[in-house]
Amino acid sequence: YHVNKLSIMSSENHLNNSDKEVDEVDAALSDLEITLEGGKTSTILGDITSIPELADYIKVFKPKKLTLKGYKQYWCTFKDTSISCFKSKEESNGTPAHQMNLRGCEVTPDVNISGQKFNIKFLIPVAEGMNEIWLRCDNEKQYAHWMAACRLASKGKTMADSSYNLEVQNILSFLKMQHLNPDPQIITEQITTDINPECLVSPRYLKKYKNKQITARILEAHQNVAQMSLIEAKMRFIQAWQSLPEFGITHFIARFQGGKKEELIGIAYNRLIRMDASTSDAIKTWRFSNMKQWNVNWEIKMVTVEFADDVRVSFICTEV
């Protein structure tokens, strides 16, 4: 039942998507015809034939066990869905020292505004599991452009996608919300409303910081949205929520077939993630776009999902 229902839904979606693709192809053909006749065209054909690229000096780090090596600077170029790392800008026409395709990878931000830390963490799927690689950007602007490109590339999209510029702006807005006010004393004097931190902050932070520190930070954050309308403030909150690393992922405790210990399984709208139960780090990711079929054995409560290339994943949720 589940497989058949999934097939029907996917067929309907495919038909809808096909209509959009046909419209875009027709528009592109019309543009091409006008161009050959010497006329002006719309931007659709330009988007298809011209894919933006990024190129800059970026620090790269490959964490490994029993190593003390830190970040190493490379001249990195971002084309399509791949990043190529060269030892210098002058060598960028030759063979790259490192190259990574981000299609299907996990992209996680590691940002600290006050510490001026702008890191991007990759978990790239390989046959043995996941390769971990970190990029360190120099500033907010560089980070926003590279992070937006990485997020699109993980979904198989390029910077030519219409959502790229919007993604850059959303990242910059999210970073702006995290900026501290240069003079918290002024805020405290301006706002006399009593704030009860216990109602706004989880117990673990109440144990870590004093109430006065938490109140000051809440007031600082409030200043970033104080001049906005109610709707605009709510939209900004939703954007910030969606920018969090684990947004949209539902977690279950599961035991995989052949595994001896309990692990976490994360289910997002577009992928299935096997995670370490103690650290929540991704171990392996499977994209639903590569899924062939799935079924449930209700007698033993085991879920089996089959993907392309004869990949089969079976697990039992120990807690639901």
C-alpha cells in the first residue's frame, strides 16, 4: 500500500514538474530564436548558459585522529556543485590539490560572531561512510556567499538557481541578529520591563549564567527586532529558526540491522540520516531522490528502504 501510494504521489508530482520544465524549455527556445534574429530576450536563457562561480582564498581543514595539523589556506574555486582547492591563485589553471563534489553532502554552520569565527562543516558521502571537511571564511560577506552556494550544491543545485541571492540575504540577516549591542548599559536604562529569564531560557543556561547576564542578552537581541512590525518580526524569527543546523529533522532512537548498539536516525524532508547517539554527528546520509522503494515488516517492526546502486537500509525504532 505504502509503495503504491508513494508511486502515485510521485507520478502526480512528476507530471506537475514536467509541465514547468516544458514551459521553461519553450521559453528558452523562444529566446534563442529571438537572439538569432537579433532581438532582445528574457533572462531565462542567460540563466541556463551562464552559471556564477566563486573564487577566493579559503582556509581548509581535514580533521583526522591523532593529528595536530590546523587549517591550511588554499585558493578555492566553486563551480557547479564542486569546490577545487589550489595551493595559490597562480596555479588555478592546473590540477587542484583537492577537489570535492558537494552533491548529497551534509552542510552545517559553525559560527561565533563575537569570536569572528565563520566555519562551514561538510560531511561528504563516500563508500566507507562520510568524509569530514571544514572551511573557514574571513568575514560575514564571504561566509554568506559560500554557505549559500554549499547549501544549494548539497541539493544538486548551482548558483544559477533563483534562490541563491535570497539564501545569501537570509544568511546575512541571521548573522545580523546575532550581533551584540556595543553598550548593553544603554539598553538596560531604556527598557524597564521586568524580565523573568526562567520563562524564556532552558534550565541548562540558567545554571551556566547569572540572571543579570541572561537578561542583558535578551534585551540586546530584542533591539534587533524592536523597530520591526509584528509580521516582519515573526518572519525574521521563522527565517532564523529555519537557519538552525537541525531544522526540519525529526530524531528517533533506532537499531540498524547488523548493529550492536542504539543509534539516532534523523528524518528530514529530503533525506535519511544515520547519526551518532552521543554526539549527533551524521555518519551516513541517504537522499530520498535516490529511493527506489520502502516497506515495513510489522511483525518485527523493521523498516527497510532500498536506494539506487543496490543500497539497502534496515532499522528498528526502539522508541516511538
